[in-house]
Amino acid sequence: MKPIPVADLKAFTLQVFLKCGLSKEDAETAAEVLVTTDTWGVYTHGTKALYAYTRRLRAQGLKPLGRPHVEKEGPAWALVDGDSSLGMVTGVFAMRLAVAKAKTSGVAFVVVRNSCHFGAAGYYASLAADQGQIGMAMSNDVPSVAAPGSLGAVLGSNPFAFAAPSGHAGELVLDIATAEAAGGKVAAAAAEGKTVPSTWLVDAQGKPTGDPTLFIQQKASLAPMSGHKGYGLALMIEILSGVLSGSALRDRVGIWMREPLARPTDHSHAFLAVNPAVFLGEDAFLARQDDLFGGIRGLPAAKGIDHIKIPGEIEQDKRKKALAEGIQFPAEVLRLLRVAAEENGFPVPSFLDPAQAG
Amino acid sequence: MKPIPVADLKAFTLQVFLKCGLSKEDAETAAEVLVTTDTWGVYTHGTKALYAYTRRLRAQGLKPLGRPHVEKEGPAWALVDGDSSLGMVTGVFAMRLAVAKAKTSGVAFVVVRNSCHFGAAGYYASLAADQGQIGMAMSNDVPSVAAPGSLGAVLGSNPFAFAAPSGHAGELVLDIATAEAAGGKVAAAAAEGKTVPSTWLVDAQGKPTGDPTLFIQQKASLAPMSGHKGYGLALMIEILSGVLSGSALRDRVGIWMREPLARPTDHSHAFLAVNPAVFLGEDAFLARQDDLFGGIRGLPAAKGIDHIKIPGEIEQDKRKKALAEGIQFPAEVLRLLRVAAEENGFPVPSFLDPAQAG
């Protein structure tokens, strides 16, 4: 398969969302989130899941015309109800609200209930950085990660993202899960018949294990990042997102990729925006960021490494390449994009057709 | 040695700070921070360092009568200058300010420059929880932790703390460094002739190593928590604390326990307070916290473990025991408390005198 032009992928994704009944604006927003994530090379959180989002939209577990809206607010905070619309639509609404409030308030914190899986947390944090602000984004999810001493999953791999702009040194975008390693990596090892580091998994007796087949058989959970540290951060996210907003907690959150597709999952998120301009002024902040990033990049690096990277730098390089040359997806993503086309009543687009695209 | 009564330790610490020229209020604040930390069993960040703080106070690198003060502020944010006073005095000032602002603004973010080592980050986060709010506290420090691909230390072990109250289920207090393991643990292994997990250290070629003697010889750095994740979080803290506040960054931060003692270290901190009352109301929030904590504690636990713990629970149990029975310090802390007494012109207090206390 030839690389897929970003514009073609975006147009296809937009059409699929429109077909599901989204407004033009919301379809555009959701397509932008997913395709941007793909340009970063983060294929696990991009259009790969388009088929899953649209299954839920067709089943009305996600409302195609849902309207995220403010339930309560002050100058520096808001409680948003996602109205079971797409997590990407609600996430963008909430982060934009936080940025708008921080513009005058200096800081703003927005919590969201009644949402769904929102894709890559880093996308929302980066929206703040694009506007010259510092952003944080986080979300809860169904339990997949053990706690120290637990016999099974206690919390989700609750993602956390942070982004900050600089003057000339690029945007920092950190996007991490609070599990030691992603479930997708464990599944890949199982498929290839390999073992994984024993720091990645916890078996049904609460002991470390390197056998990825146990995870596939649901006889092992992901291990929290650095043990009690990742567990604590995941709990922080559960509180800031779920407890504060009044949304579902832990195992009451719905599994977004599975049945029942007609029932909202009630995921929750939290977004923080900090406006650096109020502290030292925008120019001084950006110059100090350049100094920090440049200083780190200038440090001696290990053999075979060009320079020490700022988080998000690799993804920005991939994005440049994707915009210039298109995206070379793994076969599994291509297959699922074809599923999205077929299930939504579209012919397989030529860029996804091996016979045509060769 | 018999356990030391908490009241005796507090009175001693207070007297030592007064002798260094602190006001009664500031001496009380600093003693409370350090002794509370000791009651949690976190001996690395309590009165163990009293001698080091007082050396710096006597050398005027910490100003005994320094006054932390607001440089700039809005209803939901502030920039505080620590005036090179004790980090504990400045930290308490800044977190109280954040909590007071969040009471009306819903959220408040306070950054601090021109401070010093502030002890345990968890103490400040817990101040917010004590007032029914959610708190975050963080600080930068001199580099001791490698970045992915670096040949040496890039950032400090930049601590991060989060705290949140509940109705009847206790306070959550998470306090973590962004290194995989603490330098103190590595030093202890070296002293005992043991190796450490190779995930803890990075050698001078940027490779993992389990040899703790390399760290002692400054030929190895601490590894970041879960690699790029801990590195990214440490950078986040460097930005929120150091870049935003206009304080020293990375290797320009002073080494607080070493010469030059007369020069301020220019550490920076950041504090966030979120008032849950504005979202769902205080009672609903606390009940939801009880539900979350109780649900986790009720899950099946591994053999030999009574129940899954909420972060800070172990420390609260230790505090109860300490208040009832006194604190049984490791020998090294007792030795350094005697140093603090001697260097500040006090006779060794009876509770620290092996001859008397037996």
C-alpha cells in the first residue's frame, strides 16, 4: 500500500462522521482530532477506532447530535456535561473553554462528565499550547491496571497529558498512560509468542509476570507505572475527572468498544489551562522555554542518539513527514478503516483498496 | 534509645529555629512541617535535615527574617517571591494563599520563585485537603536524574504531591519523586554491598546499571520513573515551577545541602488548589470520595495484604502510632539531630542522649 495522503484520510473520516448524523462542525472537529493523532504516529488512538466510534453513534450510545454544555461555571472553572456526544467533540469544547477562561483568569479548570473515550489526551493539551498557554488533559477509563497488592484491575490506564509552548524550540506535548506499559504492546508480544518484562503485568495472585498470554486470557492485569506512583496518579485522575464531575467511577464506566453499544459509557475528563502571560509576560515565558529546551537538547547524548528529545518532538517530526508524504499505516489500521467504510455504507475508498492502490 | 515524644521533638526543633533568628510564627511553621513529616515515617524529609537548614540560615543563604510575599496576583493565581526564606515557610505561605483564593475562585494556581528545599511536597498538598480542598504541590531541584538518551543528570528528582479529602475514609496524600527510585535507597544498597534493580540507575554511557557504587562515585545518575514518563513529568514540574516563576532552572539551582551556603539556591515551587464545593457541593464530593476509597479497600487483596491501601494511609497509621508512642528514629537521624543541637549551641537534649535516654 502507498502512504495515505492526510487530506484524503481527513475527507474520508469527515464523510463517515457526517453519515452518522453529526453536524458539519462536530464531524470536522472529530476528524481533525483523529487524523492529527495519526500524523503523530500514534495509530492506537487515531482513525483506527473510527469503526468503533461509529458503531456506538449508530446505536445511539453516542448521540450524533449531542451538545456538550456548561452545567455550572465561574470565571476560572466549569462543570461540563458531555451529553453523550463524541469524546473528541466534548474534549475540544472543554479545553477551548478552559483556554478562553484562562485568558482572563490566568488559570482555569474544567471537569467533564457524561463523555466517552476521547482519543489521545495529548491532543487537548496541545490545543492550549497552540494558543500560547500551558495545558493539562486527563481522563478515566474502565479498570485494566492493578494497584499494589490487588488481585485484579482496580483503575483504568487513566491517561495524563501536559503541553507547553516555546518561542522557537517547538511545543512540548507529553502524553502518558499510568500503566507501566500499554495493553497493545502486551497483546503484540502475545501474538508474536514473546515474553514481556515482568514489570509490565500482574497475575491473578498479584505477582509480577512476563507471560502476555495471561493478559489475553484476562488472568493478568497491567502493572501500574512504577508501582505505587502510577497507581497514585491514576487515582488522582479518577478524582479530578470522575469524582469532581459526578460521572461514573472505576468499573461503573462503560467499555466503549463493546456492548452494550446503546448505553452511554459516562467517561469523565479534566482539563487545566494556565496562561503564562499573567506571570512574567508572554515573551519572557517563551524565551525561558527556549532556554530550557535548548539547554537540554545541547547536553551530551548517548552513542547512537542525535540529541536528547523534548516530549512530543518525535511526534512533530512524524507529522511533518506525514503531511509531506502521507501516512504509512500498519495493516491492522488499514483493515479497520475498511471496516469503518463498509459498516457505514461507503465503498472502500481507493486509497484503502489494495487492488487499486497497489 | 527510647522513642522520642513528638512534643519534645517539636519543642526542640522550634527552639533551634528561634535560635537561628526566625520569628516565632515562622519557627512554629517550619517545626510543624518537619515534625509532621517525621510522624508520617518519612524520615528523609523531616528533622533529619534540621542541621542543614540551620547551617544555611546561619550563613544567610537562607534569610532568617525573609518574608515570602506576593509579587503579582489575580483572583485565581499569584506569583510569590520567597525572599530566600525557609522553603517550609514559603511553601506554607503559598499553599495557604492558593487555598484562600480557591475558596472563592474555585481553583487557584500559585507559583513561587526564590525559595529553597521545602521538605516533603506531600505536606503542602495535605494543607489543602485539611481545608476540604484538593491540592497539588511540586518543586524543582538540582539535576540528579537522567533523561532518555542522556549521559548524565538532566533534571532534578522533582517531587510531585497530590492530596484530597474524603468524608469518613481518610485523606489521600500522594507524594512521589519523578526518579524511579530515591537516591537514598541507592546509597543504602551501596553501603550494604548490594546491587539494585537495573531500572534504577543509568551509567556514564547512558546504559542501565545495577551497581550503586557508580552512583556514589557520581559515575551514574538516577533513572527517570518509567523512562520517558518520569522525564516528561519532571519537565512539566520544571516548567510550572521554574519557568513560570522566573526562578533558576536545572543546573542553575543551588545545591541546598552544600557550599556555597551564603548564596540563595533559588528553588521554585508550584501549588494548585481546587475547591470541590463549587462543582457538586462539598457533601456530594465527600460522599463520592468515600465511595471511591471504600470500593478500592473492599477489593480482594493478595495473600499477606490486609487490604489495598489509599496513598497516604500507611503514613497516617504511622502518625497515629507516633503521636501515641513517640518516634523511633534510625540512628543516622538521631546523630544528625545531635549535630543540629551542637552546631546551634544547645546541649544535646535528654531525649537524644543515649547515656540518659538509654
